[in-house]
Amino acid sequence: MLELFEFEGCPYCRLVREALTEMDLDVLIRPCPKGGQRFRPQVSEQGGKAQFPYLVDPNTGTALYESDAIIRYLAETYGARRPRGGGHGLRVLTSQLASLPRLTRGLRARASQPPEQPLELYSFESSPYSRPVRERLCELELPYILRNMGKAQKADMGPPIVRRKFYPDAGIRGRNRQRMHAETGRLQVPYLIDPNTDTRLYESADILRYLNETYAQ
């Protein structure tokens, strides 16, 4: 699986997460908040500098800094179309603006107990309910597999009640959307799976409470 060293409050990291959502790629997130000691030093050791995002692809032996280079690499390597939305400079600007309202969240490390196995989070980058969960996972330096389940068709837009009313026969598209529905019968994010405690949770408030009670020190 792809590995991404990043932190939630970084607008350049956000660009890569957006691309991963749009390209329908999963990734193992290794959170590197400021002051973090669990994964942040690895980036300096492996790449020579503490700069983020930093992508490692064990499938090709590739390791890259720079969001634009990472996005280009992912598109060229995995046959996906590069994300839309203007040139890279414009995308950086919009990412910075999107990060401003929660500038201090997902930025600095908090003491935590490391898990034996990575957690698993079903999410998509623009989900306002998923973002607080990713921020807390980052602050606690908890590694997790990010299962991107971006909306795959027009019928996916809007809340479930809208989809049921206007697109009752649309079916389910998207790899992780199909996977979640097959396993749970629902399409809702965030959805957290913790294999360390055999816990499965929806609802951001419940997930945040669980992470604090289980891993925060």
C-alpha cells in the first residue's frame, strides 16, 4: 500500500489527499504533526529533510516530496486522470483558504498510546464530518489506512434521503462505496475500524470520544 507522511493542517498535504480521493486510491497515513516523534523523524532519515507531504510507494521503490510531483507521479503510475481545478498554484491557494478556518487543528502532536496495528478510516477529503476525525488521528500520531470513498456519480450527491427520492435505481459505484455497503449496508462517513479492539464506529463525535478514551494520554 502507498504510504503518505503528512499532517492534517498542511495545505500541501491536503492537495495530495484530494488527489487520492479523486483518483480512488487508498493509502497508509503516517501522521507527522509538529512536535511528533513517532513518524516525523523517519522522513528526515529516509528523505534527508523534514518536509511534507512525503510519499513512499513500495510497489516501485519511489519516494517523493512536493505535492505537485506526488500528484503527477500518482496519475502517471496508476493510470488515473489528474485532479481538475486549475493549475497547481491556484490549487495551493484554494487549499490554503480551505485550511484557514481550522488552522490549529491537526497541527501539533498530543501524547498518545501507539496502536499495535493501523486503524482504518473510510472518508473523503471534502467531508466536514470526516475532517475532525482525521485531525484527531493526526494529533495523536495514530497510523491509519485511509479508504477513500469519493462520490462516484451524480446520484451520490446530497444526503441519503435525496438519493433515495430522486435516484432510487442508481446502484452503487466506486470500489470502497461498494465495499462499505457490502459489509455494513450503509454509505456513511466517517466510519472507523480499529482492529486492535474490534471496534467499528460511525458519527464523528463518537469516534473522537473513542480515540480520546482509548489512545490519548
